[in-house]
Amino acid sequence: MRRSNRTNTLVIVSNHVASIYDDRWVEDILHYTGMGQVGDQSLAFNQNRTLNESRINGVAVHLFEVFTAQTYTYIGEVLLADEPYQERQPDVKGEDRFVWVFPLRLKSGTSPAISDVTLQQLNRVKEKQARKLSDAEVEALARRQGRTNVGKRSARVTQHQRSPWVAEHAKRRSKGRCDLCQEASPFNRRDGTPYLETHHIEWLVHGGADTVENTVALCPNCHRKMHVLDDQADKILLVARVNAH
């Protein structure tokens, strides 16, 4: 948090990539963690006091969020939606402590929708960070940060208009076998047709085409593998198998 006395404003940043704080949106309320990286936080400390008194001190509070490293997205002016409350979070040393959480809402109303691609990328970053931790660290964080009041926010979804004919062609061309592992489909649909999922070798979001040449039929396991690994060797193999038809 940074305050400007000249403009009588307070800038707060919710960094979802590189921060020890557990900030989260619940509906249209951002539960924002106060200042203080070591030990219990105090409402009287520095800009915690400014934010806590923002309803009476005339300071305008502006929120930025970070979803990608070193990229700050301006969200808007925010107001205290309720009284601050305390909860336990780890400090920068990993020690358990009490922090102050400020429920904030946008002055303009509902929170802006963030691209679903951006949120998916953020989730992948967090999953990668989690994989670097020890079993004990992961369990401690899971138990400490698990909650019944799950954070959620609006996302702006970009939907590609895929051709149903291209998808159906890929499934029929495969003759009931996965184009990658070559195993038979794991089960049949109610109408008796093999269950396979269509996949674009070069993803649409990366500029791939929705064409017969770029579309294959995969079993659910291989489909997930392609989205997790996007392995170049697998892509070359799929292209070769499509071209062989």
C-alpha cells in the first residue's frame, strides 16, 4: 500500500503471483490482507490505519491487481464494504500469525470480469509454485487456507466457434481409437458410438485452424495430457497420423 498526500489517495495492490498474502474475491467483495510481513499485523500500523479510516479521512483508495508478473491491472476505486476482521495466515518466514483482512467493494459496483485465459494462466503459476514445496509445507498451507467460503470472481470467456462437422469427421476418421495412444475409446455413448474428444493439434487460442488437418480425436486421458504437456513430439506424431489418412 502506498499513500500520496499530494493527491490524498491510497494505492493498494493485490499481487496474486508473488505475494505471501491470501487475497480473494467472494462475489463482488475483495478480502484484502493488510500490511505487515512478519508477526501479527496491527490496524494502527502505517497504511492499515489509512485504509481502516478511509470512510472518514477522505482518502480515495485505488486497487490494482497482478495476474502476470510485473503487469499491474487497474481495477478501480474501492470502498470498505464492512469492518476489517482477523484471520490466520503465514508470515514471510512461514510462521503462523494474525492478519487484518479488509472487505472491499468497487465504488462503481460489480468487479470487472477478468479473461478466463488470464485466470487459467494464474492457476498454472500457482500450481507450479505448489509443486516446489515439501509435503509438509503443502499440507500446512492446505489446512490453513482451506475454507468453506470459497473465493470466486467473474471471468470473461472467449469462445471459439468450432465447426461440428470438423469435430464429427475427426471422430469418425479415428474409427473408435484414440489418435495418440491408439487404444479403443474408454466407453461408448448411450447411442453406442465410441466416446472420444476432439482436440486441435495447434490450439485455437494460439492461432490454430479449425480444419480437418488440425483436428484429432483423443481419449480423455490423452486429451488432458495434450493440454497439460502440449508435447512437441506428440504433436508431430498426430500430424503424421492425420496426414496418413
